[in-house]
Amino acid sequence: MKISALAIFSFFIIFNAYTQNSSISSDKILIYSKDTTQVIKLNDLGFKNRLIDPELTILYGNKALSLAKNLKYDSGIAEAYRVIGVGKYYLNQNEAAIENYLNALTYFKKSKQLEGEAKVYNNIGNLYREIDYDKSLENFERSLIIAQKLNIKDLIAGLYLNLGAVYFRKEEYNKALTHYQNSLRMFTELNNAVGILQCKQNLGLIYFNLHQLNKSEDLLLEARKQALKNKLNNSIASINLTLSSIYISQGKYELAEKTIQEGVLYAGLVKSPKLKYDYILTSYELENKRKNYQRALFYLQRVYKQDSITYKASVSDKINLLEVQHKQLEKEKQNELTIAQQKNTKILFWASSAIAIMAFFVIFLLIRNVRKSSLTNKELTRLNLAISKQKDDLDQANQNLEEIIEARTRDIKIKNKKLSEYSSHLSHQIRSPVATLKGLMLLEKDDLIEKDELVEQIGKCIYDLDDKIMNINENLNNPHKSSLISEE
């Protein structure tokens, strides 16, 4: 009864705690949902600002990362790392970018977000696009396989655009053009304004290299108009760069100078060292075409100096990227080992818990059996006492019965003795009349007695015999008289 009462009491405590926790949990879920929505919002804002202000992208990404870590929201952490990496990429901080991308990849794999993995591979491909074409294509192709498997159309369109950019740098213009056209078709179907803009920008660049200047200018002006409308500073700076080269080729030097000045302004807004370098090189080409050699020499010196720095930085970036990637892969392996160990620890914990629960139930059953045994023993003791009492009563009854039997045996013995005495007395009493009759018969045989006297004597014997028999019967039925007779 104590265990049952304890179990019921525990049940009510657990039930009460569960109901309280349920209400608390529902509040926590609402707060958690609200906070995760804030993480998603911050990541979206950061990504949208990548072409406007990369530093703002990093700021939003860091805020999202801090909040997501507090919430232990793995998907949010992964996307925040990716957004930060995008911001670093647009600021040409490649080493920091790859580190963030690889962190993002780790968390996307942990939360089994294939779409996130595909996006990160795309970002890594962009990172290698300037320094290692093969590595870039490898990551783009890996991303494309996942995107096609999941049918993520906007990502597929973006990957076609990026693949085209790599083939353009490899001077495989036909492949580049095919990918750009596929990308433009898909972005048009999706009504993605930014994607369409970037496709037209890249198509303008490729037509410029194919010396189709008018077609290139028309595409770039359309793209520039859309970029200005959406305030995409990075795109404006890149488009102006190509337009200024077109104007130089067309001999429109004043328009080229104006376009360069505007482009330098936007390159400064996005803080892109690469765009600034490209504008120095374009300024040299403009001044050289104008035959302003002194000014051209000034820009050439800056280009030479920047080329040396850029080459060293490019080699350094490539080495650093590979080192960071190698370290990150080692870190991932270590994390996988840690996760495996944690899984084993969890398995051991649950196994131990299961054994502990089983042990608890075994102990509970043993206690229950002990209690049952105790109750059974008490009942057996009670029954033994009852049986002992019954045995004592039976022994007493047997003793009384023995006494009764003994008394009756004694009485029978007395009666048998009396019967023996009666029998002896009877034979003695009856023998006299019988002997008389026998004598009379002998007298009558010898004719020594008269018939009348014989009859008379026989009658007397008969009466005497009858009296004796009646007397014996009376004594048998009256013990008191019998004792008197025996005394006589």
C-alpha cells in the first residue's frame, strides 16, 4: 500500500509538472519561433545588401549569427556564416570568406540542409573563380548536382551564370555564351530582376570581347538602368567598367571619362580593391588612347605596382584558401569524430538508463515478492496455529475417546465377567432340576416309581427349572439384584 500510494503521489507530481511545463513550453515555442524568424530576417537583409553595401551584409550576418547561437538554431547559424562569407567575398577578404563558408557547410551538413550545402558550394566556386578555374568549376558542378536534384530553379539559374563566368575567363566564349543564355532564360521565367540584370551584364561583357560593341552597349545600358533602380552599387561599378572600355574603343573619350569617374565613385562605395584596380587600368587605356602619355604613365606605374601586389596577393590567397580549407576539413573530421563519440556516449547513456530502469523494476518486483512472501508467511503461520489448535483439540478428543473406550472396555469386561458368573450360576442352578429329571427317568425305566409320582416329580422339576430361569433373566436385567445373587 505504501508503494502504491507513493506511485500515485509521484504520478500526480509528474503530471502537474508536465502540465506546467507544457504551458511554459508553449510560451517558449512562441518566443523561439519569433526569434528564429528574426534570424531569418537578418540573414535575408544581409544577403540582399551584398551588391549595395557588403559591410552592411557582414553586420547583419554577425547579428543573425549571435542570435542563432543563443537559440542553438543550426540552420540559422549556417546561413549567418554563409552571409558573412558573401560579405567578405565582395570585400575581397578571401581567407575570411572561405573560413565562413566552410563553417556554414559544417552546420548545413549537421542540420542536413542540402539546399544550404548547394549554396555554399556555389559561393566557394565564386571565391576560386579568379584564382583557380578548375577548383571553381568543381564546386559549381557539385552545387549544380544538388540543385538539380532538389529542383531549386533560382540556384540552377545562378549556377549557369557562374559557370559561364568561369568559361569566359578561360576564354571558352561559346560555352560561356550558352550558359549565360540558359541562365537568362531561367531568370526571366522566375521574374528575378537581379538575376536578369547580372545575365545582361555578363552577356554585355562577352559580346564586348567578341567585338560586338553595339550589342554589348545595349545590354549593359539595360542592366545599368535596372541596377540604378535597385541601387546595386557593385553591379553599377562593374557595368560602368565595361561601358567605359566600349566608349574608349568607340573613341568617345569624354563619355568614357565620365563613366569611369562615376564607376570609381561606386567602387568606393562598395569598398572593392579589385574594381578600383580595374578602373586604374581602364584610366591608363583612356589616357594612352588620348595620347596623354604623362598621365598614362602615372596610371601605368600604379597598375604595375598594383599588379605586383595583386599577383602576390593572388598567390597568397590561393595558398591561404587551400590551407584554410585543409584546416577546416581536418576540423570537420574532428567534429565528425566528436559527434560519433557523442553518439556512442548517448548510446551508453541510454543503455545505462535502460539497465537502471530494468534494475529498478527488478528491485521493485523483488520488494513486491518479499512483501507477498511476508504476507504468505503470516498467513501460513496463522494457518499453522489454527492447525495446531485443531490438532490439540483432536488430541484432546482422542484422549477423551480413549478414556471412553477404556471405560466401555472396562464395563464390557465387568459385564463379561458377570455373564460368565451368570453362566456358571445358570449351569449350577439348572443342573439340579435336570439331574432330578434324569434320576426320575432312570427310576421310571427301572419301574421303581409310580407314574403319578413321576408326573408329580417331573412337574415339580419343571416348575423349579422355570423359576430358576426367570430368576436368572431378572438378574440379567437388574444388575443390582445380580450383585445380590452373586453375594449369596
